[in-house]
Amino acid sequence: MRSKRILSRLLLIQPFRIFKRNTPSTRRSRTRIINLIVTRLMTTSKIFVDSNIILYLFDVDKTKRYVAEQLLLKKLLVSAQVLTEVANVCKRRFKYSKEQILNLWSDLLSDCILTFTDTSTFKLAIELSKKYDFQVYDSLIVASALNSDCKILYSEDMQDLLQVENKLIITNPFR
């Protein structure tokens, strides 16, 4: 157990310097180690969730819907950006009424923790968008997760297992 802690600290502080060569074998090893770290962080850390994970609650794919349901049993963090994206998709794609969207927001607010978005969040989002080439809205979600001291961001449409600012790991829960 101690070696896992040391290794996870090493990887979070000095990402992947222990893997000198970029071969398929080292990539597999790196992925396995990151999966161990993510599993450990899931039980001890704040977790942020992207809108696409919430939207899988409405998916016809039972497996993805089940994973989304299991994730939302935890007290996850969301931002106003996430809630707005969910509302927009529900209105356009699922033809939700205003009342249905407000009820959905109410349910999400009781199940999740809403983070605060301020000027520093937007400034960080601008920096992250430039540095990591995130889409504008994704950079705001990542910045919100970082400002909330989250260690994990669940998202399906960002690069899986990307480590951001040596603090946050973006992971796809459906892989």
C-alpha cells in the first residue's frame, strides 16, 4: 500500500518521468498505474462531473446509463456551466419544457454540490484553453474543477487520462 501511495504522489507531482520511452508497453503500464491512482482518488477526493455524464442518465444504452447513475450516487461537484449545458441539451434534444428543466436542476442541486464561478475561474479557463487547447466551454469546466480542488473530472468528450496542472485527472468513466 505504501508503494502505491509513493508512486501516486510521484506521478501526480512528476507525471510520467519514470517512463523514459514511449512504447506500447510503457503506455500500457502508464495507463494501468493511472487507473490505480484514479480508483484510489475516487474514494478520497472531490470529483467534478461534466454535463455529458449527467446526460447519459437519459441514454438508451443501459450500461452507460447505469454508470452515470452510480456516479451520481456520490456527492459530485458541478458548475453553472454544466447545469446550463444539461438544460440546453434537454430543451433541444429531448424537448423538455421549462418546468421539466427547472425540476431537473432542482434534483441535480440536491444531488450535487454547485461550485462558484468568478473572475478567477474565467481567467484560469483562458489560460487552460491556450495551454491545453481545450474548447472554450470545456476550459471553463476544467477551471471550475481546479478551483474547487477536485482531483478527478469525469468527462467523455475530453482526452481520457489527461493530467491538468499536475492536480486534476480527466477520466472517461465509460472506457
